Amino acid sequence: MLLLIPLLLTPSAIIAREITFPPLTGYSNLFSAQGPLFTQSKEEIDITTGPKFAGLTTFANLPYVHCLAADGVEVEKYDIAILGAPFDTGVTARPGARFGPGGIRQGSRRIAPEFGWNIHTGENVFLDWARIVDCGDAPLTFLDNTIALKQLDASHKRTSGRSANSSEYHIPRIITLGGDHTTTLSALRSTHERWGEVSVIHFDSHLDTWDPEVLGGGISHYAGVNHGTFLHIAHEEGLISNSSVHAGIRAPLMRPKGDIRNDLRCGFEIVTARAIDRIGVDGVIHALRKRVAGSKVYISVDIDVLDPSYAPATGTAEVGGWTTRELLAILDGLRGLEVVGADVVEVAPIYDNPGETTLLAAAEVVRSLLEILVHKPVK
Ligand SMILES: *[C@@H]1O[C@H](CO)[C@@H](O)[C@H](O)[C@H]1NC(C)=O
Ligand SMILES: *[C@@H]1O[C@H](CO)[C@@H](O)[C@H](O)[C@H]1NC(C)=O
Ligand SMILES: [Mn+2]
């Protein structure tokens, strides 16, 4: 009974229902920027076009290409490939990054090529020279890390081994969606095969050069291959040059001096998270560019470089990190470098909030990386 009273007292609610829809031509104009909602006849609804929230969820509504099809099987050509690496059995804290690739795509749903103009740079990376596609995820076993990494090595090799769409720049470049940070090892192996040694710009709160004997606990060789040792292993394998650099470091060390000595040996310099308070965004950009000057570069972004208030959905969160705005500005400042590969890793969607804070940030970081790759093609 009580529920009926407001209805009786507010006749305007009933009148409001009589609002008529605008004429069809109004809709047609409204949606014309997205491709016509209507085809020739105003009565005939077009469901063949119209971006966002339709079809299957690829990164930024990009076309899906089966890049991992068997060698010799012809697929659509591409210049830049998004490749998911759903692997999280190399973590030392909270698991969940195996769902990172899907999460980052989810966070990217509002990005669409037709609306891709960046207000800060004036460019639309999606309507430029490069054909950018989403290759889906590599099939990785969660039961054996050794096998999973071999599967990822092979996936990278096949994806970067196809001939590019461009007739001028022949090797497709890959942006990997992690996955825990161990997955970067496969990416570095494939960039080394195609491009030789690279300098790594490593955004992270952790060093990730830990000696496998230290972080692996000396239990077994198998235990030593994990998301905190992969840069040490990449150095041992001769994949990375000694002009690499970390950015955003703040996590505690395991040994008072040994970790830093080992880090230097692996070829790294450190820009700490707090450096930004002294030297600012421009100072950080300058330090990173100076360190890698003259070399081919791989950019790896562990989402835990951000403060947990900006990226709670990660396995090994460390407080006192950078803001999303700072990170995006720093990434824009790296345009012009010869970047041959990149990744965003350690996104574990289960720890995100309903506002998808981390997923939105990760998707935007991927977009910034795409801009760097498109801005500077590499031969
Ligand atoms: C891909 O290559 C074709 C043929 O060379 C070219 O016409 C087209 O513009 C390229 N696509 C992109 C997105 O650059
Ligand atoms: C890096 O290695 C090269 C050659 O191996 C050497 O000449 C150079 O001094 C090293 N640079 C640093 C910063 O260690
Ligand atoms: Mn990391």
C-alpha cells in the first residue's frame, strides 16, 4: 500500500513516460561519426559497423588475427601485435596475473581507433602507418613453468617471425600483456633473436635482477626461474646490454649490499620512486633517455610501479609509488627512442575494485607504449 502513494502523488512521473523519441534522422546524425547506424534506408538498421562493446573484446577494439597459426598458414599482415601471456606460476606473492591479458582488454573497451586522437600529442596511433592487431593469448600450461616459457618463446618467435604489413619495416613488433613478470624473459629472447642486444627500461617497484640462488632459495634450478630473477637470467643469457635502467624502484632489498652489487653486474642503473620528488617528471625522462641513448630499447612496465592507490590489482604491491599521470607523462617523454618491444605485466584483476582502477591504468599504459612504437618505426 505504502509503495503506491508516491505514484499517486507524483503524476509527473507518469507524464514523463510519454516523452517521444526524436525522429530517426536525429539518430542518424548523432551516430554518423561512428559509421552510419542506418544504411541507405532509414528503416534498415546497420549492425555491421559501430565500435565499442560489440563483438569479442580485443585490445582497443582492434582486429583479431590468428598470429599463432602454424608456420606457412597465411594470416592477415600486421606491424604491431598485442599478445597475451596468461602465466602466473612464477610469482612470489599473490597470484592472479594469468587473468591479466583479459583484464587489460576489459580496461581498454572505451579505446577505439576511430576515437584515438591523443589530446597531449595530437596523434592517432591507430590511423597511422602501422597495422596494429590483437593476436589473443598464447596457450601456456599452468602445470610446468619450464614448458610454459618454452610455449611463450615459441609464440613470440612465430608472432615476430611473420612478414610485416609495411614494405619498409619488415619485423613486426610485439606488446605483451602479462602475465607475471617472468613472461618478459620470453619477450627478451625473441627481441634478441630479431634485433640483437637491447637496453631495458624497466618500470617496477622491485629490482627483478635477484640472483636465482637468493630469490629461488637455492631449492632447485626450477625455483630460481621466477618473476624476481628474470632480468638476472636475461643478463646471463646475454640478451640485454649493460646500459639498462630501472625506474620507480622502492621495494626493500633482501641483502644490504649484495642485491645492488648484483644489479650493477646485470647492467642496471636505478632511478628510485622518490627521485621524482627531487628531479620531477622531466628529470626522470632525461635520466632514462640518457642511459639508453644510442641503443635499441625494450620497455617493460610492471604495473606495481604505480602506487597501490592507482593500481591495487597486482601481486606484490608496494606503497609510495608513482601516480598514473606521472607514469603516462614519463612514457610520452620516451617517444623517439628505438623501441623494439614492450610489455605491461603483473596485472591481477581479482584484486581490482569495481571501478577497474588498475585495468583502466594498464590499458592506458599499453596505449602509450603503442604510441612510442608507432611514432618511431625501427628497421
Ligand atoms: C598494409 O599494407 C597495404 C598494402 O601495402 C597498404 O595498402 C595498407 O595501407 C597497409 N595498412 C596499414 C594500416 O598501413
Ligand atoms: C658496457 O660494456 C661495454 C663492452 O662490453 C664496455 O665497454 C662499457 O664500459 C660497459 N659500460 C658500463 C656502463 O658498464
Ligand atoms: Mn616486476
